[in-house]
Amino acid sequence: DLRSFIIGASIYPALLSLVGLVSITILTLFVIPRFTSIFEDMGVPLPLPMAILRSLSGFLTGYWWLIAIAIILAAFYLKRYRGSEEGRLKWDRWLLRIPMLGDVLRKIEVARFSRTLGTLLHGGVPLLQAMTIVREIIGNQSIARAIDPIRNGIKKGEGIAQPMKQSAVFPPLALHLIEVGEESGRLDSMLIQVGDVYDAEVRKSIKNLIAFFEPALILLMGVIIGTIVVSMLMAIFSINEIPL
């Protein structure tokens, strides 16, 4: 359900980004070259903003293949880098540091950890074995590695709440609820409840993220397209300033 919610919430921003990218591409690769060619045929010098846009358009038109190769190589390198254990760990740590997005990713993993562990314990799986299973399904390796000292703490008889606090990964609310569940002997049901709480938190955070992202994206596209249009208008008005 959470995956479907995330996909559904991402559709509109993705379409908005696609439309903006297509619009900017058409203006840059087709409209600007034809527009500037009219001035060149008339022997009229272009204003500086339009000259800059023409240079940018010429670069994109002439070297699109180089840009495509650079993107492919960068994607290949990133995939290979994330394929290594150390690279994946550094990448996942970086993701958690991204403002707003990192908070959402952390809550997703906390919800997954809590619900899966609670379900396994409710089904009679021993805690240590359940922790091993949960570690394998955690997507973020930075958080997954934090489970190892928690397992070691459980082996030493420290329980689960105290080692989780020492990991500095889990939010205070989750730690408090898990500690209450452990002390009351209802750890499995409390973990499932934590999963429900953070599922709701993820939905709320995603809505807030999209509420911030959509106007920012519209503003960015408006500035880019507006700059192109204003530059074209300046070029048109400059014709009237040319002495006959």
C-alpha cells in the first residue's frame, strides 16, 4: 500500500517535469535557432541574452551526442559504484543526509524494520533469527549495518531497546514505543504499531515534500521559459532601435 501511495503521489510531479523538459528542449533546439537565423539573414546583431541562448542552443545541437555519452558513462559509473559494498554504504549515508528526502527515507526503513520484525516475532520466530532476516530486507545499507551492534547487544542480554538507542539511527518515538513494548512483554504488537505509525508519517512527509516540490518546480520552469521568451522579445524590440 505504501509503495502504491508513493508511486501515485509521484505521478503528477513526474509529468510536470517531463512537460517542462520537453518544452525547454523544443525552445532550445528548434525555436531559438530559427528565430536567430531571421536576425542573421537581416544582418541585425543579437542582444546579449539572445546571443547567449543561441550559443547554448548551438552547443546542445552540435554536441548532443557528447552529452548523451557523458550521461550514459555517469550512469554506468554510478551503478558500478553502488554495486560495491563500500560505495553502496556511502551512497546510502549520503541519501539520509539530503534535507527532507533523507527524513522520508529513514521513516520508510523504520516502518519496514518495525513491521517485519513484529510480524516475525508474532509468528514465533526467535528474536536473533528475526533480526538476521530483517537486516537482509532493509534497503538502506547504512541502517542495515546499524542492526549488527543491536544483534550483538541482544546476544549479551541487553534486550533490544538499549542497543537500538545506542545505534543513533532510530527516531525517539520509535525507541520509546519499542522500549515500552519490551518492558510490557508485548514487543511484537508494539513493533507492528510502530510500523503503522511510521507508515502514516511517511505518507504525511511525502505530501509535505510534494507540496514543496511542485511550486518549486513550476517556479524553476517559469524562470527558464520566461528568460527565453523575454530574451526573444528583447531581440524583437531591438529591431526598432536600428537606424534606417
